[in-house]
Amino acid sequence: MTIQALLLDLDDTLVDHRGAAERGVRTWLSGLGLAETPAQLEELVERWFVLEARHYERAQRRELTYLEQRRVRIREFLPGWDLADDALADDVFAGFLGCYQAAWRAFDDAAATIERALRAGVPVGILTNGDQAIQTEKLRRTGLLRPDVPVFASSGLPAAKPDPRSYLAACERLGSAPARTLMVGDSLRHDVVGARDAGLQARLLDRYGRYSGRRAVPGVVALRGLAEIDWPAAAAS
């Protein structure tokens, strides 16, 4: 069975979200002068990402809006600051956001992979959890936004990954059958297990070898880069 369409995750698949967030939060914290020692800085960085994971997931479940999860995060991160006023909380968070956005970078293989698929006659869509406007702007700033590659962000879908409705909605909008659509991304849960449960084919992007060796996942094909996507081999699975 040949592949009819390709769906690509965005964060940490096409764009280095984690790297940008780490560079951004370190720059922001250094400007605030909150850490007096390197150890304190590392503790703050770790806490920032713990809060991000906790509350961003809540936004995906639609317990909070994207704006509300930002406010909850910044208030928990800076409990000693008086951030009860929403406008003030937004202003403080904007300090991090500016540093984070300045650090956005596309992976070297991202643009070439999209171009290769389109040249092969394979429609491409980007399926991402997040706010449509923010994710679209991320693609624009990193040079990956194209009029022929639609962006399907969870804010505009019936649900977020790994809910089957997210993948099925993207397939419908691309005009592709789920069984003939390949999903590629860095999250085992969101981009492989969820996609397979929805009837898609899937590949795990493991750029840093987290799932190699003893952590290899049975039955999951892992790629170390997007250039390793093999259309015939993928279509045969």
C-alpha cells in the first residue's frame, strides 16, 4: 500500500522547541537576576519545564485556555511575586516569550523533507498540539510556512493528540485515508501510539537516541532524522 499523505509533528520534529525553550528561559532568568549560582539556575530551569509539562497538558485537555495556562505557570513559577492582575502576569510571561521566540530554529532536515515529499507527489500537513496562531507564527519565523502545507493545530481541531479525532480530522482535510497516511513525530504517545490507534501508519523521530538499545520500543520504527523516511518501506508497513 502506498503512502497517500504525510503528517509531520511540529515541536521537536520540525522546530527545536526544547532547545529554544532552554536557551530562552536561561536568557530570561539571567535578565531577572533570580539565580545567584549555576546550581540555582539549573533548579529554576528544571522547575520551569515541570510546570510547562503539567499545565500545557491541561490546556490540551481543554481544562484551561492557552492564555490561562500561561498565567497559571508564571504565578506558580514566581510565587513571591504579586501577579494576581492578569495583565501583569501576561507582561511578565512575555519576557520569557520574547527570549523563546528569538531562539526558534528549524532543524536542518525539516525544509528538505517537506520539499522531498511534495516533489514525490505526497501531500504534507503539519499536525501539532497548540494554538493555531502561535504555531503558524513559529513556522513563519523559521522559514517553514508554506501555502501548500496546511497547519492543523489542536486549537482548531475537535481534540488534541493523542485523541484519535485529531489525526482523523487532519486526514479528512488532506483528503487522505488514515491507513495510507504516515505520521512522523518525536512523541511516542502523541505521534506513534495515538496515530496507530487512529489507523494511521507512524514513525518515531528519535533524534537523540532516547529509545535506542534497551529502551527500544518493540514494533516501533525509529528514525534518527527526517531524511531517513523511506517511502517504500513506510508504505509496506
